Amino acid sequence: MGVGLAQVWVLLWKDLLIDLRRKENIVSMFFFALLTLLIFNFAVGEGEGQRFRLTPRVLAVLADQGFADDLLRPLRSLEGRTFTDRQALLGAMDAAIEATAGGAAPPALRIAVLEQSRRGFLQESAAGLLWVTLLLAGVLGLSKSFNQEREQGCMDGLLLTPVSRGVLYLGKMLSNTLFLLLILALLLPLFSLFFGVGLRGAWAPLAVVLVGGTLGFTALGTLLGGITASLKGREVLLPILLFPLLVPIVVVVVHLSAVILEGQPLLEQMGWLQLLVAFDAVFLIVSYLVFEYVMES
């Protein structure tokens, strides 16, 4: 067990050194992801039909702005509701506050609620667009990581060493995971800026989802990258094979990311978290077992 872990660490360190020295993969993935976010930002825009939605994050921001809890408590009954126009939201606010506190909402609170709860199509689809960007940049990184091994003959040398194919898989998978997480760490502040999405208090739960989703992506992507690395048209074959198989895990991580961005606790989504862990485990175990036969062929 200790020998296997040491071999995985050596392979991981080898990939990290090569990519950090060349910087080709990291730079290309980062700028590709950045340009993808910019394209989504300009192409989608705010849209014409803005909506208003009261979420836990909106109420937390209002509390930070100094509004009394007596005023915010009635608004919790409106949590999760979406209003198609401002008049409907203001009317619901006044009714909730009047029923509890016996008066209308003060003008400052009305303005703050309208400002914080406004959601265009860009904000509604932010979680999905973030994961689309990650998938596209990740496919680029997976393709490049195996291509450079094949072109320089490193893969043939590794296959001649007395190292199990499972260890080779784990080393390559972990290096792909680390590079994708690095790209995500650089992109998240820009994502928040471009899409107008606040990440205050969401870093820790969002990191859990991002790590889980990235692990599932690289677990399956590393296997398919090894399968297509020696084939003609591998740049086209890899996404064609990978994306349909990733649909279940993408559905899970997009849902969890959207919930977190709204300010809801991640622990309330235990069913979805268990699905994420299950998909990661299945992809990792199956890929680990199959990788030996892929490399031999």
C-alpha cells in the first residue's frame, strides 16, 4: 500500500513539474475558460424579462446592511418565491410586514429589496454556465495531457516500468484534478464579477461541490482520454464519448451549485450530495479497473 502511494505521488509530481515548467496547459485552459465566460456574459446578457426572487442570501445581505430583524422576519415567509415584476414583490412585502408588524415597508427597505433580489437570465443560468465552462476547459486539458505523453514517448516508457496500470491511472487522474481545481480557483472571482453573483459565505460549500464534480469529471475523462489518445480524430472523439456519460453528474452539480448561490445550506441537500458521492465512486472504481485493459490495447 505504501509503495503504491509513493508511486502515485511520483507520477503526480512528474506531471506537475512538466506542466508547471511548460505552462502550456495551464495558460491555454485558463484563457480558454476566461474567454468562454466572457462570451457567455455578452451573449446571454441580462435579458428583457427580469424577475425578483427572495433567497436566503438576499435576506443575509439586507441584515448586513443594518435592517432590523423585525422588518426582515416577515420577509422570510416570501423566501423562495419568484415575482415577475416589482409591483408584485412590493405588494407581497407590504402585506407580509403589515400582517406582522402592522405597517408598510419603509422606502429604504423597499429599494434595497428590489436591488438585491433582481435576477436576470444571466444570474438564473449562472451555475449551469459555470459548469459548461469547466467541462469545455477540462476536455481541452485532458486532450493535451495525453497528447504530450504520446508525442514525447513518455507513455511507452511508463508502460515498461514495473508499475501497475491502476497506479498510472491514479497519478494522471489526480494531476488532471489538481489543474482543473487551480483553474477554478482563478476563475471564481471573475465568474462572480462577470455574472453579478455574490459568493459571500458560499466559498466552503461551493468548494465541496466543485471538488466533487471535478473529481467525477476527471475520473471518467482520464479513462476516455487514454482510450482516444492513440486514435485519429481524438480531439472530436473525446467530447463525443465523455459528455453523454457525464449528464447525470452534471445535473447533480448544477443543482447543488444553484442552491448554494441562492444561499441555502448545503446540508439540506443530503440526497443530492449522496448522488454526487455515488457517481464519483462508480466512475472512479470502474475507470481504475478498466484502465489496465485500455493501456494494454
